[in-house]
Amino acid sequence: MPDTPPPGTPAVRRRAVLAAATAAAVPVLTAAAVTPASAAPPSATAASGTPASGTPAAAAARGKRPRALPGGGDLGPNVLVFDPSTPDIQARLDAVFRQQESAQFGTGRYALLFRPGTYHGLNAQLGFYTSIAGLGLSPDDTTINGDVTVDAGWFGGNATQNFWRSAENLALVPASGTNRWAVAQAAPFRRMHVHGGLDLAPSGYGWASGGYIADSRIEGQVGPYSQQQWYTRDSAIGSWLNGVWNMVFSGVEGAPAQSFPAPPYTTLDTTPVSREKPFLYVDGRGGFRVFLPAKRTGARGVTWGKGTPRGSSLPLSRFYVARPGVSAATLNQALAQGLHLLLTPGVYHLDRPVRVDRAGTVVLGLGYATLIPDNGVTALKVADVDGVRLAGFLVDAGPVNSRTLLEIGPPGARRDHSADPTTVQDVFVRIGGAGAGRATTSMVVNNRHTIVDHTWVWRADHGEGVGWETNRADYGVVVNGDDVLATGLFVEHFNKYDVQWNGQRGRTIFFQNEKAYDAPDQAAIQNGPVKGYAAYKVGAGVTTHEGWGLGSYCFYNVDPTIVQHHGFAAPDVPGVKFHDLLVVSLGGQGQYEHVINDLGAPTSGTSTVPSTVVSYP
């Protein structure tokens, strides 16, 4: 298959292992090259590993109650805040990009924040673990006459590994009339206003596998070209050019009409329930606050089109501003004091779970702040309470197996949270890639009415610490709670079920999956008498469930003779419904016998043509 498929041509997705040159360490950005948000205070934990005075560990060692933690404060050296008068903005953006362009499994993390105003002649190229955002209440408060660009020159024009970067809350006037956003998974485009078009493929139209847009207005045409799949929610677009396998829209003004599978458009007029991600902004006096958008039902179009969006806000003084090196005990002390958490960019090692027990708590990460659970603990646990908001961070499994990595509610949670649900937004999970990692189950959702809005839960297929048993992870997402809604669910490469849904009245709008590449043989994936574990399984006791626009792909490159019986498994009852399902064999590396249960034609050959089911049952 050519490296530059023409528009609309399916491209076999293969994430080759990076060459050593790409994985090599890059120079650390010097202090002279960037401007931090403000002067950095000392870290809460001394560099030697000895607890600094004032930390809970130090206080416990002295037998004293720990000193109360302050709210607010400095955002750290990796949050760069610009205003229109800042000199050499382009040079500073370029310095971050040089460091992060190919640092796929590095430790650098950056947030690039722009105060309200107008900026001219910029091209902010985004590499790994880099977030760019405006600091107004509306995207139109912060205008860049220029571009926010993601392309794939670092990987030979292949955009299938352009993970972990984001753009949010900006208005763009692209220099050429069209902005390029050629991303893969975990790369959200939120609250953006593009005065022009948006191309979702790399400049050479090489392979691409994204993606997610929400609460955005694109005045011109959106051109997916080689993008295999995409989900757009609660937005407005001028037009949409084409589709390859699975393009899903909910609540999008200007979306193409329902037409799956030819062209492969799944279109819902509204999103049943949505609540936009919390975001940082500055008030009229220049102080930082966090805005908490209100919940919408039957949502359609952007939240900010008529001025100030609906919702509430909190001053930064209500947040414990965490810095890398702080302990889980300190984070839990801050939560126990009634503070929310703002995780500044960096990597956080946890020796115990972060426990979110208070209703209405916000945990907001900047610049892909990353939580690594050590010694087999769970990274974060949420109680059975109302209104928790988790957003903007990555959980990276440690080398000792964790039973779970993220728990939304305790086992048996039963409280009704319909009025004020928990939202999990741009929270990503990774097992392996940056080193050996292991977890039995990555994300468990027990709380009722939880909204999982854009996640990528990924057992790594490349990088370091990768192998069928090396980064063993049996289950990706397990949903036990009733009335859970997933909008933009990306789950890949797990040893058994990628998604296992046991709760009643669950709904999924858009699902993207690849089965594990590295299964050594048919026996390794055998599920009793069934050939392989489904990508998405609805539990036998479920009587009501519905999904729209779900796709599963196989690429069994270790043993291409492997046969997967089906991509989807569900009870054969009237209340369990699916719309617009597909399975794809990528280049003939393994095959599917059916799409869902025993329905749907088998895949065959090497032509990478989907097998589809428009309606189930």
C-alpha cells in the first residue's frame, strides 16, 4: 500500500517501532529559553528523597499533625504564559517543539497558555505532551493570526503515532486559510474557533488514525482525507469532506446526513448528556480561575456562541497546585482539607491511591501531567459521590501489576447521580511503551450516570517494555455502573476484553479499537469455545444498552493466521441495540468471522475492506 493514499482511500494502520534515533534523549530546555508562569517555589519533596519540612510524611515522622496546605500559587516552570507583548514568542514555541517533537515516551510535559488578546504571525507546532490553550472565557477572547499545527515529519509522514497533545479555547485565523491538525489518539481539539478550514491528515496525506473534536466551530471545510475514524461532538462545521471507515457526529451543526456505510457517516442530531471539560482562565484582574461548565441535555452546537458560557468558577486559591515530586499523602491531605487538585506538568509517582471522597471535587491536569502508581497500587479512586470532575491527565502503569489503575466509584455503588454526574474527560491510560507496565484492569466505572468523554486506554504495541506477557493487561475498560454514557471511547490491544459492559442502560457514541497485535498464536486468545475475546462485550445479564458508530480492527502480525470470531458480543434481547458497526482486517493480518455475535460477513484477503452491520438486532 502506498505511503500517501489519495483522499478516501483506506490506509492500513501499522505503528512501527520507533528507530533508536527517535527514542534517544533530547536536550532539556534551558531556563533562558522559556518563561515560566512565575518564580518557582521549592518542591514539596526534597531532591534527596528526604521529606521536606511541612509535608505529611515529615510531620508524621515528628508525631505532629501536618501543617495545613495552602491553595493557589505558582504553576511551575513548564507552564509558559504569554501575552501579546511577550517578546520572542515564536522562538519559545519552537524551543518546546524541538524538545517534544519526537519524544514519544520522554518525561517532558508542557502547557502553553495565552492570555486574552490578539497574536500575529505565529505557528505553534505541537509535539508530544504539549497542550496549548487560551485563557479567556470564550475562544474568541484569544485570537492567533496564524496556526496551531500538528504534522508528521518526525515519522516520515505517518501520523498514526501523533498521540498526547491538545489545543483548547483559542480562535485561529490560519495563514493559508486552513489549519493542519494531523493527530492520532489522545489529542483533543476542544473549544476552538477556526476562521477557515481544518485538515486532519498530514501534509503528504500519509496514514492517520484519530481523533476527537468537541465544543468547536470550524467556519470552513473539515478535511479528514486519510483519517480512518473520527468523532465530533457538540460543534458547528461549515462542511465535511470525506470518510474512510467510521466518522461519527453527535450534536454537530452542519454535520453530513446519516449514511453509514457509504459514506461511513453516523449522525445523531444531539448528544444525550454532556458537560464540557473544566478549563483554566484569567479574570478581569488577571488572576487564574477554573471554569466549570454546566451540564447540558439534548446538546447541540457550541456552549460559548452567545457570550459567557453557562456554569460556575473557582479561584485558584481553592486548588492545591501540585508539582512533580509531591507525594500521594500530600495530595490526599489537600483533598481532605477541601481543596481541589491542579496537577502541573510533569510525572508524579504514587505509593498509594489518590482518594477523591468529596462531592464536587475537581482534579485537573495541565500539560499531560502523568500519574505512575508504584508497587501495584491504584492511581486514583473516586467515592460514590456527586459531581466529581476528572480531566486532563495520563495514568501510566508501573512495573508491579496493579489490579486496577483508575476506579470511578467503589464496587456496588448504587447512588443516583443523574443531576450531577462524574465526568472523566481527556483522562488517558497507558500500559507499557515508556517501560514495562502491568495492570489487570485499566479503568473501572462503578458509579451510576458517569460520563466518560474522550479517553484512550492503551496497552502499548510499541516502545519499551512491550510483549504479550511483558505488559500484560487483560481488560481495558470495565463498566459495572448503570446509566453510564461514553462519548469518544478509544480502547486498544488488551489481552482479553477491551471493553466489558455489565451495567444497565449504558450508551456509547463512537468506539475505536484494535485487538492486540502481539498474540503469539490462536491458543493465546482462545476464550473457551469462542475464537478470541470480543473488543466490546455487553454482559449476559444486561437487558438495555445502545451504541452508535463502533469499529474494531485486527492486525495479528505475530501470527497472521489467527481468526477472531467477532468484534462485538451482546445478549440477543430487544433492549440491546447497536447502530453502524464494523470490523476490519488490516492487510489480512488475521481475520474476523463475523461482526457481532454470529452476524455480519467475514473479512477476507488483504484488501482492508470493512465488514459492516448497520443495525443490531
